[in-house]
Amino acid sequence: MKLINFGSVNVDHVYQLNHLVRKGETIASTDYRKNEGGKGFNQAVALAKAGQKVYFAGAIGADGLFLKESLNGYGVDTMYLEVFDIPTGHAIIQVDEDGSNSIILYGGANRRITEEMVERVLNQFAGGDVVLLQNEICGGHIILREAARRGLRIVLNPSPITPELLTWPLEYVEWFILNEVEAEDMTGEKEPERMLDVILRKYPRSHVVLTLGEQGAICAYESCRVHQPAVPARAVDSTAAGDTFTGYFLHSILNGDSVETALTVAVRAAAITVSRPGAAASIPVMEEVRHAFVHKN
């Protein structure tokens, strides 16, 4: 079984602020960092740090070649990461004193994914292989369709939610991994259990993992509900917490662990991530997670 992460690569411009900027307000930043980023990038790093062999497909500009080198350094196979004659995508990230964030995205090369590229990449994979997808690149509906046609297992982190995403052939998704905001946008519901009910009624063959921040996470499938409490953590920067959770949860499931174990490992890894500044660099390796919580798979 092989895993391909078809996702975004960004340059993150991170500004530390006393509070998130309000409409019409100008405030001074207390710190600035330039980081590797993108949900696809971060999730690939989380998977690799968890111990998963992961291939990465996506697009960058020549200004983003350092991101390819970084992925390679983390152990991610970038043979399907293409270089286009367009700037690399980037994000402007505000982080306040409580570790909360606000993010503006510029798609750049992430928005140049073509159907021909999708077919060329997915032709290298076969039934039973896994594709992980987010919504920071274009062509998501094509990737879903072509992955399903080849018998690949599909994992979707529907972030950010857009009206277009809701028209994708989501019935092919085996695992949805999403947070409360995304689930509310998908369902119109505000209560977690009702969110899960609506998604499973619409996609009864899917598994749904709903992350709830300080309330932990829930995994729902068929008539089952598995609840996992959060791990207390001093929040410094929550930027890559969701991506860490996704990578660790998926690695654990693909490793044959139970849903209960996968949830436990994922929330513990995410708790370490939020206690550190930065995105990919803040993601722990599996040994850290095991050591910090005296946890063994």
C-alpha cells in the first residue's frame, strides 16, 4: 500500500500580535517569521514524522524550491512535486497572545493543478493505495473522481470549505477529517452529534473524524461513536495543530491501530504542536509523543 498526499505548498508569513487585527485597524507586529507551510505540506510532514512513507504531489514556483528541499529533509518523497513558472502559494498568518490565528491564503502555483497532471500522478498508484486531499489546491473534484476510478482509498480534510467543494463527488470519501467550523459549513448544524448525524446520513459508507479543540475529538461511522478527550496544553501557536492531528491519526489507522488508539495518538501529537511556535517545525516526531505521554502503540 502506498500513500499519496495531493496538496498545497505555501510560504507562511507569520506575524505575532497582541490581538488579531480588526476591521479598519492598523497595529504593530511584535514578531515575524517566514516558515514552510500549506495544509498539504504540513500534513505530509506530520505523516513522515509519525513514521509513514508518504509521496507528495503538488506545485511550486522556482521561489519555492527550498520547500521541496525541506520536504525531502523531513523524509517526504517529492517526485510528484512540479515546478511551474508562477509564484509559490503563500499565507499571511496572524497569531495572538492566546495562540489563536487568522490566515489569508494566496493560491499561486497551488491553483495550477491540471487534469493531465492528476492523471499522470495517479497512474502511478493502484487499488488499495491511499490518497489524502485538502482544499488548498484546484482540481479536487478531478482528484476524487480519478482516485475513485482507480480504486484508491480517499481521505479528505475539507479545509477550507467552499461552495464548490460541496459539489464534489464526496460519496467516494472513506475518511472525512474536519473541525467544527468545517462541519458546520457542511451541515448547517451547530451541535457536534447532529453534525455527525447529517454527514453520515448523506455519506453512510464514510468514517467521520470531528476535532473539537479543547473538547477533544469524535470518530463516527455506521452506528458507532468514539469520543476522545483533549490533552491539556499551553497554547503558543495553533497553526499546524489540525494538520498534525490528521497526519498522526491517518498513520495510526493505516498502521492497523484501532480508532481509539488513533484518536489518542493524534490528540497527544496535536497538544505538543500547539505548545510550540511555527507550523511544520512544531510537529513532533513519534518518539516525542510516546515519551511525553508514556504511550506505546
